[in-house]
Amino acid sequence: MIDRLTKSKYGWLVVFILLVLINWLFSFIHYRTDLTAEKRYTVSGATRKMLEKLDGDVDVTVLLDGDLPAGFKKLAGSTADLLEEFRSISGNRLRYRFEHPGSGLDDSLKVSLIDSLRSLGINATNVKAQTKAGEGEEQQLVYPGAVIRYKDRTIGVDFLQGQNFQAGLSSLNNAEALLEYKLAGSINKIRQDTVPLIGYLAGNGEPLDYRVYDLIEKTLRPNYAFRILPVDSVQVIPAFFKAILIVKPVQRFNDAQKLKIDQYVMHGGKLIWMIDNLYASLDSLQRSEGQFIAFDMALNLEDQLFKYGVRINQDLVQDLQCDKIPSVIGSVGGKPQIQLLPWPYFPLLRNYTGHPIAKNLDYVLSQFPQSIDTVEAKNIRKTILLSSSPESRILSTPARVEWASVRNEEDLKTFTHSNIPVAVLLEGKFESLYGNRLTKAMADSLSAAGQPFLPGTREDNKMIVVSDGDLVINAVDQNEGPLQMGTNMYTKQQYANREFLLNSLEYLVDQSGILETRGKDFTLRLLDKTKFEENKSFWQVLNIVVPALVVMFFIALYQYFRKNKYGRS
């Protein structure tokens, strides 16, 4: 049949039509095999399940089109591949396109567009690109993000949010690793008709002023239902609160308050503790003569946290990997000379365990954190979420806070501790602090409120303990007002405090499992420039001469068989 087709007068036309038909049929089939070691191109089961259940059309506009630097082109390509996979899984419920923001618009409309994108949380990144050889560099505004629309709702996704813009290829690689989480998480969020209710516990001196403006107004309210909960105003903490934040209390907790928190946990409630065990602040240092002693807050929470599996120690963590503050370095003409210098009391924390909550995040800024020890607690798993660098140390009680805490080379040699825990995730079946100390009055008050006493959780529960109440506190600038949490008010550099909190809350209250996609690894496989230069000629021959020789070999082979076949005829 093949011989007749090739010898036929219109055989070439039939072959052409068949090829066109095959290509047309395969255009409707999207399939790829993931051969990477880290399975970077495999969509998770949670994402697949969510996309298959879409009950409406989702439109995604990716703002990475046009002439982009190489790193952003790679990010755009990975985004296109992932969205094509999403489109196929969703049964064409998801549509996407790429646009260049502001293309064809006049200046006034461009300004309006930039403001709209900023309100959606998509910020411009100023990158430097090489123009032509010898012509230097030019600056270019890139918007590494996407706008997602579903029904009458719109949400923005910033691919570089939570990344260090100074990290270059590393930050883009992290952004690529987080693409599935950010896109799938945003799609899942925009399609939800109800959102979990988060409570902010008040009654023990927790801040309710401009220091938590970013926490409440810019972080919690846009993403969750939110309510402030005065602990003394209720007999029990209602179960409809999916999670409770306890942020920087300064007054002692009594047994009635602790029982309410305890039974909230026993009935399945989620907690995030952000506790300062010692009182230490930069304001106190500025008011003193350059030093003061950090003192115990006496919050009366030690036994409760110990029962759950952790102990916040009476010490301060110092780290050579730290943020900068203004310091006086000398005097000229009677005027102090001020310079921004690293200050070990403000460690920059990272995740070294690979947990999805904090993996691939930029540094998280802390202020005067204490160390955390995990202690034995039956059926409780402990995971360290944030810890210090390999160059840190612990100042035990009485902890003296000083401007010049590192004076010489000998002091530097004392930073020998590594990965001191500052944030810990606890998971499992918790036991009540009041299992053997419940009074009849306590039991009666719980029963009257319709929440009978439980000595332990019936199912696995979760909580997060952070030994720094300032982690979610924002600075207040005299000109700009409240800044984003984790922002250095002197350099305006933003750290990933907000992203860490949002990831923590999502892990506690979200049941979709999409957060697990943050655990992906993307390995940077870069060329070794030294080896490349040493073997430059070899690789040039391999990539230019060898392909030509292979083509010539097959041509010669074809001619040989053709000559043998038709020569005998």
C-alpha cells in the first residue's frame, strides 16, 4: 500500500493531507512527561482536584509580554506551560493570555493602570537590562504577576511577593517554584463564597493601635473574615473562629483566660502564639544610657505552652545575619556621625526544614526574639519553621541589651550557635493543661456555656508558637504612616513577615492542601563558566561540526541504499 501511495501521481497530496489531519487532531491533546528529578512539571493532586471542580470560567491575564530580560522570559515561559496544563485539566474552563502593561496607552492612562495594579497587590520591579554591546544598561519596569477574573471577582498575583529582589536568579528561581502555589491558591481563593473567620484575642494588653494597622487592615481583612475578640467578654471562645491570634500580650493571663484558650484548642480551634517572654524594645534603649536589662514579662503561660510541647526561654537571640539600624560611629565638628549598621538583636530568620509554610521565602525580620526548646509531649510532632543562621548566639538572663553588643573580633567568635528555633509548628493530639486540675466551678462554667470540658483533642490539631511578638508589628513612619510589617523604616526594605503569617494561617485553616505545593524544589542548573571556558573549543565542535557530520552520514547512507536498489534494476 505504501509503495502504491509513493508511486501514485497524487500520493504526495494524500501524505500532506494526512500530516495536516494528524497535527490538527493532536492540537486538542495536551500531554507531557515530567522527567525532572524534582518533578517540577507535575501538577499536585490538590491543584488538579480544584481545577476539575471549577464551576465557572476563569480568565488569567499574565503581565509578562514584550521584550523582557532573559530571567523574566524564562519565568513567562514557565507560566505559559503551567497555565496550559491548568487549561487542559479544567476542561477549557480556564483561559489565559499574555499582555504588556500599558502598551498603546497614553501617560495618564498608564498612571491609572499602575495604580490599579498596585491596588491588586502587583508591584513593578525595576530591572536593568543590557541594550547593545558598548551602550551600557537601561532600566525597565517589569510587572511579574497576573490578574485573575472569575465571575464578578478580580484578584492579583505578584509572582515575586515574598522574594528578595536583590537575589537575582535565585529569587526568580524561587518564584518559578512557587508558580503553581500562587496561581492555584489564588484561583481557589477567588472561587470561594465564604472565607474562614480569624479572631484577634484582646484583654491582656495586646496592641490595638497603629502598630497592628498592617496586620488587621492590610493582611487579615482582605483575606479573611476578621473580628477582635475580648477574651473576658465570652464564657468560651466560640468554635466558629477558625483560628485565633495571640499577639504580643503584656499582662498576666489568669486561669479563667487560660482555660478558655485551652478548651478552644481541645475542641479543634487553631492558635498562633506570638509571645515576648522578655521585655526588650528599641525605644527603651533609646531612652536609656545605651543599655538596659531585659526583664521577664511574667505572662503565666509557661505551663500551658510546656504542656503543648514547647518552652520559650528567658534569653535573647543574637545573629550576625541581621537587619540594620542607625548607629552613631563618631563625631565631626561636634555633630554625631550616623551610619546604618547591622544590629544582632534584629535577626533575619530563615526556614531550614523545607516546610511549605516558609520554604522559598525571603528572610523574616524579628526583633529581640527568644529561643524555643521543644519538650516531650505525647503524640505531638514538632517542626521548626523559622530559626537563626549558623552564626548566632544566646544571651541568657539577665540579658543586657546594648548599642555596641559586638565590640571586637573576640566577640564575633562567640557567635557559635546554629539554627536557634524562633517559630515552631505543633501538630497532633493535644492534652489539656487542666486535665488534673479542673475545679468544679470551672467545669460548671463550661457546661453552662454549652462547651463541656475535654481532657484532650479528639482529632489531630495544629498550632504555631513564635517567640517574637514584633514579627507582625509594623513600624510607623512620620511621613508615610504605618508601613508594611517586616519593613525596615530606615532603609524601607521589606521582608517576608506578611507572607509568613498568611502561609501560617492558610496551613492552619485551609483544607484544600494547595499550600503543600510550596514544597517544590527547582534546582538551578547553571553552566560552570570556568569549565566552559576551559573546554570552549570542544563544545563548539560538538554543537556545530557533529550535527553536520550526522546529517552528511545519513545522506550518504540514503544514497548508498538508493544506488544498490535502483542500480541492480
